[in-house]
Amino acid sequence: MDGITTSESEHRLDLPGGGMIAVRSTHNPDLLRGAGLDIAILDEAAFMEPRVWSEVVRPMLMDRRGRALFLSTPYGRNWFWEVYKIGLDPEETEWQAFHFTSWENPIIPKEEFDEIWRTTSERVWNEEYAAQFVEDAGQVFRGIREAATAQTNAQPLPHSRYIFGVDWGRDNDYTCIAVINSDNMQLVALDRFRQIGWELQRGRLKSLADKWQPQVIWAEANSIGSVNIEALQADGLPVCSFTTTVRSKAPLIEGLALAIERGDIALLPDEVLLNELASYTLERMAGGGYRYSAPPGMHDDTVIATALAYHGARYTGVRIDFA
């Protein structure tokens, strides 16, 4: 259109007659303050600080009687949920709410959702695809106690395939070794310890390996893990390394969460494990995706070790020879 001036550096279009359209970040809400607005569009509003709307944007709409459009995936029952509820109230005549699920999008092939449902936990499905306001948005694992049906004091079975998962720790953190029978997806053993040297830790792992004869040992490679993995491989143990990043951790944790929800894994009735699973949390990141972690001051060693063992049980189909 004639007369429009574009400023890429300021993400702004200046229109004939003095109007403008601008794109702004809410990373620092106070930088948004300025002249009045005719319309404000808050994209992914649920992930903004509550004061972006109440203290910054709304006052900027007052003098022009401006309008606001809130667009977002739900993120628990936070301030965006409160605004959405106002829109559902027939007495609030200046507000209106709309709800659309992902499968109402005509661009997405319907068969895509079959694969998504098969590989997605209930919480992620409900929030990300069904656009539901999940009350316990921070909870990762569900059906934990119901899944704690594995036999305690199990012994190795002939011809069964066992997979180890190892999360390393030393002083404040624990090292945990989880053992899964990949034939029936039963968690058969957990060993958890700390404040012993690396050589003794590797010796403890070797003792478990002598007993269970694992097909593969999946061990976290971060920090000192890579050194321990190399030492174990040199001793002939079938160790695979797993480097934990924000990107790799999400499918690892979500895979275990889905298995627990759907009864695809039997957990040991170990109180440390069950409590760590129950307290494990997620945080939605601004750029999309989730960050998974234990709450501050708590541990997640049994969670990571079990997730690694389950990962190996799902994806390890043949024996790996490290000789």
C-alpha cells in the first residue's frame, strides 16, 4: 500500500495519517509503556506476566476506548484463564471468549493426530491440542501409585533382557541405577547411593551388572559421566551415553510419563521413587516446549535413572557389542 513506511529494526509499520502497527516483546513489560492504543493483540498471553495486561496494556487502551485480543495455548489456571472466564459470562457484555482445538485447524491432516495421541501424555494432549485449562499444569507424572505393582526382591529370569539406566551423582546428589526387564516392562531393581568415590561407584554398578547381565546400560554423559562411561566401556560393559539437554530431556521424561499413565510399565513400590515422581515439575518455556526438573532443594535421580532404563527398554532391540 502506498504511503506505508517499514522499520525492520523497530518491527513497525507506519501508516498514512499517523497510525502504526508494531510488534513488541513482553520480556520487559515496562518498556511497552507509551501512548494510547486502539487495539492490542497479546499472542501466547498465558505465558506473559499477569501485570502485562493489568498494569501496562490495559491503561494504554483507556483513553481511546481500545480493544484487546488474547490468543494463547492454556497454561494452567492462571490469569489468562481468569480472563477467559470473564468472556464466558453472559453478563460481561464487553467480553467474549472463543475455544478452538487443534483438530479444528483445516491445515493439519487428521491422521497426524493419531500419531500424536499415541506418543503424547494426557497432560500435554489436553493442554496443547485440546486447549484445556489443566488445573495441575505443573504435574508431570500421573497414576504413579497405581503403577507401583512390580515385585520387590525380584531375581534375574533366564533369557530375559535387562536394561540399566544410570544417573550420576557424588556429594550432594545421588547416583541411581535402575534396572528394567524389557520383556515385561517391570522395574526390578533400584540402587541409590552417594558420597563415595567414582571407582567405588563403578564397582557397585559392575556388581549389579554381574547379577542382571544387562543388554545395554544407558548412562547420563553430562559432567563426569563421560569419564565414567569410558572407564566402564574399557572394562567391557555395554554402556551407551545419553547427553541430557533441554531438547533431549523432554522426550525422555514424556516417554516415561506416558508409560505410567497407560500402564505400560510396572514401578517398584519404592517411596523415594514414588515421591520424586509425584513432585517432579515442568515449566513452559517462552520459545515453546517444556523444562522438566525437580523442585528446588529436591532430587530427581530415581526419575532420570528410571527414564533412561525405560528409554533403553523401548529402543534397544539388539545386543550391542562393545568388545
